[in-house]
Amino acid sequence: MKELTAKEVERLLQEGKKLNIIDVRETEEMAEGKIPGAVNIPLSILEFRLHELDQTKEYILVCRSGGRSGLAAELLASRGFRVINMRGGMQAWEGEVE
């Protein structure tokens, strides 16, 4: 599975790249802040919201530490999506949050 570090994702955003970031943390965890532009789709309901995603896009998956986003990446990859797991999750994120 393809992975990027939090620093690599931050650098891509700073370069102005349009990234499709999905944060799979539960809604209450989002109060701690999220990567600007990230969409929250909790892992617990991801399978029920696949119809909202575009198979022509590549998605970067984020959670608190990288475990749940890894599971989400496996799920999406098994359904034909192109995905990247952000290693270390929000615990490793040093960039801006909203």
C-alpha cells in the first residue's frame, strides 16, 4: 500500500496541490482539528458512503495515528479506489489545522 508521511502531505499542500483527503476519525475526534480541506467520513460508516467517492481520483486517508486509515485504505483499494495512507496520522501532523 502506498504511504506518505505527514510532512510529505503538508509539503504537497504548501505547493498548492489539490489533494483529496479523507479523515476517517469519528466525528467527536474532529474537534481536535483537521487538515484544511479534509472531508470527514468515519471508518465506521465509510462502506456506506462509497457512492460519494470518485474512482477517478486518488484519496489520502488520515486518522489519529495511521491504523484506522490503513484499514480504510485497504477497504477502498479492494473496491478499486486509488489510495494513500498518511503514516503517523494526526499525531504526526505539524501543519495547519482547521
